[in-house]
Amino acid sequence: MTKDQIQRAKELCERATPGPWAYTTTYHVEGGGHNDIFQALPGKPGLHIGEARKHFDAEFIEQSRTLLPLAIAEIERLSGGLK
């Protein structure tokens, strides 16, 4: 990743609703379903973030909120930080 890409990713993380995020799947009688993505804070109602039609998309969105900041930190650690 370039320095600009890493900086863009950091800015996206900083502006996004704080994590962790989670999702639930709702199935309808008609056979369809959707996945609601929400902020998962213990003891508090979840703030709705969005929806995904596919389970794997919802899982990707949920996990990205936590994994992307970790990946950025590791890239910066391995590269000695971005100056």
C-alpha cells in the first residue's frame, strides 16, 4: 500500500461509527432475508449501520471495522511508521 492509501484508510476508520460492529440475519416467510449491521456495545441498543443482502458481505463489513485499523497499525509498525 502507498502512504496515500494508508492515510485514506486511516481517515475512513476515524470517521466511521466506532466499533465493534455486529450483524444479525432476518429471514422472511417468503424465503428471502437480509442482514442488519449495527454497532455492538455491551449493555446498549445497537446503532443501525446498514444492511447487506448477502451473509458474507455482512460478515465482511462487520469484521472490517475491527480488522482494518489493526492491519493499518501493523503496516505502520513494520514500515517504521509513516513520516
